[in-house]
Amino acid sequence: MSKSPWNTPSSDVEAPTSEELTRLKKIANKVRSTMRIGYKTGIDATSIAKLNAHLFRDQLAAVEFVKFPPKTIQELSNQLAKETRSQVVGFKADTVVFFRKHPQKSVKDLLSSYED
């Protein structure tokens, strides 16, 4: 059985522990969409900068892909994860949730804020 391409971190990404990853996947559905990427504009420097800002502030960010086929959403998500040094931790329909550890914030605090 091959590993899912949805949750494979880039080699330079500090991956969460397996326990943290399990908990992140559980709360991924609770994360509200923080930005949208449309079919006409696609991924550009602005969308990468916005996602980086959301990840730096919140560690989790949900991106809604508007009018993209599922295969394209997977490809674009992997590209965004690589360019933002993040990891895909969840997806639902056309929304993908990204995670990146903040160097000065605790993942436990993040998790407890969603699990309460």
C-alpha cells in the first residue's frame, strides 16, 4: 500500500509527531476557509504570500479551490505545500487544510484551542 500524497511533508518541513498529526487531521474539518484560489488565477506569488502569512500566524490554514477538478486540487495542494514548506493535514471536497509548525508557538496550544 503506497503512502498518500496528501500528507507527505516536504523534506525541509518539520513534520508533526504522529500523535500531533492524528489530532490535526481530526480538527482539520473545523478549520474555516481562510482563502480561495480560483481557476482563472491559479497559484501566484500573492496566493503563496497569503498562505505563508496565515500559516505563520495560525499554523493552520484552509484553502478553498474554486472550480478545479479533484486531480488538479491534489497537484496544486502539493505544489503549495512545497512552496510554503507546509504539510497537507486534511481535505474535504474542494478545501485543503495546511499545517506548518511555528518556531515559537506550541502545537499543543493550537490543538487545545480547536478541541475545546
